[in-house]
Amino acid sequence: MHLSGARLRIPTWCTMPHGSWLLQTCSPSAALASLAVVTTSLLIIGYASSSFFLGAPAYEYDDVVEAAAAVPRRGPGYPPVLAYYISGGHGDSVRMTRLLKAVYHPRNRYLLHLDAGAGADERARLAGYARSERAFLEYGNVHVVGKGDPVDGRGPSAVAAVLRGAAVLLRVGAEWDWLVTLGASDYPLVTPDDLLYAFSSVRRGLSFIDHRMDSGGAEAVVVDQNLLQSTNAEISFSSGQRAKPDAFELFRGSPRPILSRDFVEYCVVAPDNLPRTLLLYFSNSLSPMEFYFQTVMANSAQFRNSTVNHNLRHTVAQDGGAPTSQGADGQQASRYDAMVGSGAAFAGAFGDDDDALLQRIDEEVLRRPLDGVTPGEWCVADGEEGTDNECSVGGDIDVVRHGAKGRKLATLVVDLVGA
């Protein structure tokens, strides 16, 4: 995209008063990183404006097929439509494909992003899988980013990647209701049908984003070189600190919220200065994914009353130290019971040694066959129960088949919304 007439200058923030929330350091690299965030914010906004509607490529990505074969019906009496942004890095392509199979439903949209740390062969395998799955080809709702962004999950490059992914999802199919952000180490605790059922009665403008006011003091200043280059790099720490801002309140929470489409569009298009201002503020902050969306929402008069203070996630406890009297099998069973009993929609973060837990979720919760997608009302197994065959395509994508866990999640959601 060409920004005609745009003139960008490195800001002279070294002369700002010490009470200012702007960067209090004369480091050239820090100033350049902040400049990169300004440029990124302009590009994100541009993706959602002229290039969105002129047909120019907003972001380099690979479409699995040219168009969806079926358009889900929307409105009263029909389930919602979800947009999934699934991200990972080097070595995550296998876990991402497993996660995609577990959460797949033809009503939804999916964007898979392997960051710049992944090699070309790994990216090709992920795209190749997306092109080989029968249901994905039939419904055309899976997209793979062709060139990954450099990302450090602790820095502002992570926020920029999510915003760019959201812009792509708005461009390829804006008719969705919520954005679900997942990482390669996440996994569902309910079937896609159960999740759609639970959200069917929820007002579309609500966001599920746990948040609390940040009571910390002075903040560390970081420089995220991923905003300036094409390969992954670790963030670096500046020797300076900055005071908390006076112009707005800081809020923090989980980096994996479920956001309404209206709020996502507000952050991407930025019709007023708040999303841009906060993007600039967090350009040199540590762990801004825990702050950005929470702070934008809490300081926006339009959206501050449209939040549910919960992200419907369960955090998997990583057991360490000496074995307990339960033994390894007992610990795994206890962790599984805690997850399933939580009533949450998703769990994270699973470690490399948690394959047995994931396998049990596949078998007992999702009923997902090996190497297949989670079945639902939209499909039935081609062969006998328990086979590896894919779902046959041709069921009703506008009807969901919920079970006991769907009803439990729906009860939790209703209680949270009414709280």
C-alpha cells in the first residue's frame, strides 16, 4: 500500500517532561522502534480502509480456495460465526494443524500465522495440509499467512501481528461475530458445536476479556527489533524507566481474549485517536498483549460497558518438582479432571509432554478421530465410528448439535453476562 504524502519523522521525545508517558530515553534504536509502531499503525489502518475495498492485497497470505462453497446463514435463530487467529512459531506447524482440526467448523473463518522464526519448509507443510483437507477445500474458510511476521511474544510485535491478522480476517470475510485468538499451545475443551451453541444467546457486541486495573509503579522500557526487520529477534531492555500515564488508566489481563467484531474493527480502523495513542504507548512496553486490548476497552466510552470479565479459558498447571504420592498417572488424571470440570471453552498452555492429555480430550470430549476434524451436525463420519476417515461434507452448517458440556458452558456464559 502506498501512503501518498505521508511524512514520518523520528520524534524528539527526549525533550519531553519526566511526567510524560512517552519514551524517556535518547536511544536511537528505541526511537526507531517507536517510529516502526507508528508506521505499523498507519499500515493496519490502511488495510482496513482503501486497500480493503479496492481489492489490493492487505497482507500476504495464501487462500486455500478462491471462495467458500457455502455461506452460513446469520441472524436470529442461527448460531454465530467465529473468526480464529491461530499463531505459532518455529516447530509449531504440527500442533497448529492439530488445533485447527479440533476447532474446525464450516461456519467459521480461520487464519493461521507461523511467525518469521519458522522455516520455509515448515510453512509449506502447514499450507499443504490446509489445501489437502477435504472439508477445508469444500468450504474455503481456512487461510494461511504466506510470509510470517517477526514476533516476540513479550513485545509490541505480538500486538501488531494480532492486529494485522484481524485486518486480514475482516478483509476475507467480515461477516463474523467474535475473534478468538489462540496459540499453538492452546486446545479446546468443548466441541465447535458446543461453543457455537453457548454463544448463540450472547449479545453480539460483548467481549470476553478478563481485566483488572494495573497497580504497578514505574515500567521498564523495551525495544522490539521485530518491528524493524524481517527475521525474529529477542526484545532488549533499556536502562530507563517511565512513570505511569496520567491521560488514561492501565488495565491488564490474559493475552488471549475473545473480542467482538465491532471492537476488533474499532481497534483496526481506529476512527478516533485512542487505539493509535495506546498502540504508540505500548510500543516500548513489556508484555503489551496483556495490556493493549484491556486498556483500549476500559478507556473507550463506546466499549467500556460491553465487557465480560472472563476469557473462558483454563490455565493448565505445569507440575514440577518431585513426584507426589499420586504418581505421574494420578497427576495427569487430576489435571484432566480440573480442566474438564472448569467448564471453560479453551485451555492453555499445554507443554511438549502433554500429548496424553490432548489425546484424552480428543477421545472423551471432542470425539475427534485420529487425523480427522471434530464431528458435528454439519458432518457425519464416512466409515465406522473410531476410524480415521474424514467427515463427509453435506450436513447442515446452520444447525449445531450440543451436548452436556455445551449446556454447561452456556450456563457459565449466562451467569457471567448476568453478573
